Amino acid sequence: MVDLSSTEQEKTKEEEYLEQLQRLQADFINYRSRVEKEKLSVIDSSKDSILRKFLEVKDNFERIPKADKGIELIYNQLNKIFEQEGVQEIIDMQYNPELHEAIAIVEGEEDAIIEVSRKGYRRNGKVLRPAQIILGKNTKEKHKNE
């Protein structure tokens, strides 16, 4: 004679073990996915750090007067690397404190960028380096209101 209650108990245990195994599998898949995302984030941060250093080199190349063809080739090569890595110049000409660093304020149109002292760059929607700008402030309006 087969005892039905022991068979049912074994079946229940099997189902419990199966559920436990399935949860462990799902946890492991989630863990692998999270580790992969973290790894990509670290790689991306490292790239940003290195690219920031090369922005200074790019600035210096832009200061050199057009003279040597070899220097121009190196500069073009550097620009191509930035382009491949998704580095874009910040070209917004309306003041935004997230994109611009005001290094001086002069009389002019309110919150207008009068001059860009050092170009700013972004990559993947993140600011690598803010643009250093001279910002306009309408000081005449302030004096009239006072």
C-alpha cells in the first residue's frame, strides 16, 4: 500500500525546492545584470576622466596659430577621437549655471554670454567641463530701481 500523505508531502517539498531554485536563478540573473551595469558605469566614468585631461591639450592646440601642417594633423586626429567618444562642445549662448561657469560679470544684456573664455564640453548628456564665460548684467536697471 502506498501512503498518499507521504507522497503529497514529497510533492510539496519538491514544489518548494523548485520555487526556491527559481528564485535563486532570478536573483542570480538580476545580480549579473546589476554588476554589468556597474562595470559599464565605471568604464564610462574612467573615459570621462581621461577625456577631461585631453581637453586641456585641445585648448592648447587651438591657441597655436595656423603654421605647421603636422600640428594641424595632430589636432584633427584629437578632434576625431573626441567625436568618436561622443564629446560635444557646449554651444548654448544663453546662460545656464549647469553648463557655464561665470568668471567675470560686465555691463551688458541681462544673463547674456558676452564672451566664452574657455570652451565647455559634454558627453552623453553629462557636462565634462563647463564653459568659462563672461556674463552680462544690466547694472543700469538696478541703479534706476534703487
